[in-house]
Amino acid sequence: MNRIFLKTSLAGALLVLAGPVFAADPIKMTVSGEMKEWFGVTRQDGALDPASASQGKEKFNHTGMDTQTFVAFGGDTKLDNGLTVTARLQLDVLTNYGPNVGSTQVHESSVAIAGDLGTIRGGIKETANNTMHNEAPDVGITYSSVGDWVTPPKNFTTFAQPVNGIPNPVPYNFTSFAAFTDKQPAVSYISPTFLDGFSLGASYVPGSGAVGPVNTLTTSHNVWESTLAYTKEIKGVTVGLDGGISQGKGPKNGPSTVSTALSPGSYFSQSFTAYEGGAKFAYGAWTLGGAYLGMREHRAPCSDIGTCPVGAGTNSGIPLMTGYSWDAGLSYVNGPYGASVSYYTEQHRGGYQLTAKQPVVGVLGKPETFQTGLVSGSYELTTGITSRSTLFYGKFAGIDGTLANKSDGYGLVTGLDLVF
């Protein structure tokens, strides 16, 4: 528990500035968590490797499993000045995501201080925008999990991912700013409600997860966001609205050599600007929602670092991840039963590829796209145990329409979510 307090120096500094205060009781940590065990039957077509495209479509297993588990230790105490201090440590166990698949790792440690003037959080990776965001409801696996069951084509990921660039996943997989900040420790503030339903939120990410200052020549840095949200019940309808803007800086430099595949020396992110809006309307058992995310990536010309690939010219700063995503959905939840239908799509420019001889820059003319539709049902067996099933279709399309740049599939995923 001492490590949690020491790592969040901002929270400690605020308490010091407030003067000596005392808690009636020390923080008592409790254990909570969530387990997801899903089994799916799917069918997928598409080529993962360009070398296999000439041989037709690759073969994929028709069944699969998805196991996600996290355990959290958390607690809070109230100080005699009225502030509430909350500490939380989360461990990811047997997760299917990230480089440490199948291992146990610390996901985040954080401290929050809440009072009449709002809540300050330090260390938590869920920024204020993600907390306040409204989007399409879904009682199943949600659109962000479809990429686990329909594998993106290899070139889709390679073309779209900036090298040493803004830390965003491919695809976006979000309609909030979590697409750009979800994996990084942040400092966040969320105001209390004012003017009969409004609230403000802001977050700041200093660097890409490193301890202390980062090298701005090679690392993304100084990502900030602000969000305005509105929540109110109007004539029996609960209305939720939000809008926000985010900006961040990519590395100011990059390797100066041109290599095979995508060269870090050819194009690199200089900065990005993103904006989002979300809405949700709930009436009785029904909930209707949707959201939009737009992102513009500002990339420096390769001439700025002194080396350009053959045929690229000197002003070939191509915004690979410039694009948008949006979703819409409708759900019905009555007692233990739930059902939903939802749709999600995203598009980004892609914009270039490198062949064995020379790059083809900005001539293919097709953006990279991902789209998915889901029909889901749920049943709460008892408190904390819910059965979920989703019938889905997902499709990836790359910039040139070849087998190496597209994949699609459909399937049925069912399983249990356990919350304790």
C-alpha cells in the first residue's frame, strides 16, 4: 500500500498543501475483480501474410477461446477535512492482450482524492474522457473484441501503425480518446455537477509510460484532453451527452536510415488532434446511443530528417492515422434479460506501402477500413454472474483491395462474465 501512495506524488502534494489532516480510520483494502470466459465458433477468410496471397485464402481454426481476468485491491478513507482518499492496485491475470500474454502483471496503481470541488486521480489509465463518454450500448462482447475473433490482415496493421508515433492501437477500437491514451498513466480531474447537469473533465499524459521525463526526440509526449458532459432526466428520459478535444505530440526525430518494410526514417508523427462526441438516451428498459471520433495526424516531411526513400519526394509527410470512427446501437434490458444490436466502423488513410524496389506513395487511393455488426443477448444468473452471447460479422479492408490487405469473418461467441 505504501507503493501506491509513493507513486502518486501529485495526490500526496495536494494533501501536504492542504495542511495536516487526519483520517478516522486507515485505508482498509478489499479485493474485487472480473473474469471473462468466452468460447466462440467462427469462420474467417483472408490472408495474414502477403506471401500466401498467391495461394489463395489461408485456413483458420473454426473455434477459439478468450480468457480475461483482473484482480483489484482497493479501499478508501475519509479525512477530517471532508476529503475522501481512494487507493487502487489492479493486476491483469491470464489476459489475452499485450506482449505478456498468459502472465500476471501490474496494470496500474492509482490514488484519487474527492471533495466538494471535484475528483483528482493520479496514475489511473482510464482518462476523464473515457469515464464521461457516451456511446452505443452493448450487452455482449462489444465491438472492441471483434478483432480477437476476426484477425486483421498483416498489411492492415503494418501500414496504419506509426513507427515511434502516437501510441494508438490498430484499429482505433474506440470512439473515445482511450484510442490514444488508454495504456498510459495519466493525471485527471473531473468536476462536480454544475448548472443542472453539466460537468467538466481534463486529463494529461506526460509520456509513454516511462518513469520520469521522456526523450521527446524519440517518444510521444504531452498528450492532453478536455471533456464537457451533460446528464439529466427530462420527462422520464435520461439524457447523456459529451464532447471533447485532445492533442498530443509525437517524437521530434527518428532514425535517419531507410530500411525494408516501413522505414522509421521515412515518416513520423509530429502531433495529432482528436475530437469526439457521444450521446445516450434511456427510457425505461430501452437505451439508444451513438458516438463519433475524429483524428487528424500531423506528420513531418521526411526531408526534415535529411533522408527520403526513392521516389517519395521531399514533402511526403502522409497522415497515416488521420480518420474517424463511429458507432450506434440500441439495447433492451428488463430484469435479468438483456438484448442489443450495434454497429461500429472506422476509417483511416493508410496511404503508402513500400515494395522491394521503391515506395508507392499516396497513389492507391483507398482508405483502410474496419466495420462490424453485433446482435447480443445476456442473462444475469445471479448477482455478479452473467451469461452473454454475441452473433457478429467483422470486415477489414486495406488500401489496395488485394487478398493480403483484407479479411472478414462471422461467428457466435458465448460465455460467462463473473464480477466479485
